[in-house]
Amino acid sequence: MLAGVGIARRLKKGDPNRAILYLAGATLFAYLAFSFTYHDLNRIKSARSLGEEVRSVVGGEKLALYGRNRAAVHYYLDRPLSHIPHLDPLRTGSEAERRLDAFLGSTQQVFLLIADDDLRQLKELFPKYRRLLYPVRERLRFGYHRRATLASNRPP
């Protein structure tokens, strides 16, 4: 912004050479600032680290995502991922609830990636899931402001 003010002033005074210098300096500064901070900021905003951590725990076992469908998670996990939509507490016995029951009732170990607030809500509104979901990894970064839990149908 400061460079824009400087460029505008130089152009008003009829000094385009200095305006070009300001523009080049601002561009160089933006490039360098972005180059050195991108890697650090990408870890905060990207689902890559979440995908790597989940992949290291889950391996080849079945994995589902509960709640909102997040395309970045699918991309970074690089595997088929079931999606179970939010359960509606006013509609017990819904298709989503049957799918979640069938998934967690599997005889083999399965994993569910769920946002922390969704997990809390699910356990409060549907008490049967308190004994069906065992946290394996907690406090995973699930977007910029949200955290997630990787839960399993078997105790760790």
C-alpha cells in the first residue's frame, strides 16, 4: 500500500522513472516476503500435514470423514474416503445414522476423521457413540481455526 501511494505521488509529479523504481522495489519485496513465509504459512492453512499424520496412523485401514465434505483432505490423503454427513438429532434412524452405525460396527478396525466440535456434538446428542468412538489422535489441524480427532471403533 505504501508503494502504491509512492507510485501515485511520483506519477502526479511527472516522474515515471521513480514510479517504476517504486513498483520494482515493491514487487521484489513482495516476492521475497512470500518466498520466505510461504512454507511456514502453508503448514497452517494446508491440509497436507493433516493428511500425512492421518496416513501414518491409518495405513491401509478403512477411513471415513464425518461432517462437512472437505476436498483438500481427500486430495492429501490420496485414497478413497467415505463421507458420512452430519446426523440430524430430530431424525433418528436416518440414512446417515445407519451408515455411521454400519461403519463403526465393522468387525475390523476402522477410522473416522471428525472435527472436535462435531465429535462433542455427536457424543452429546447421540449417547450411543460415546462407547463406539475411541480417540486415536486428537488436536489435529483441520483448517485454519478448527481441530479434528482421528477416532476408531477399537480402543488404541
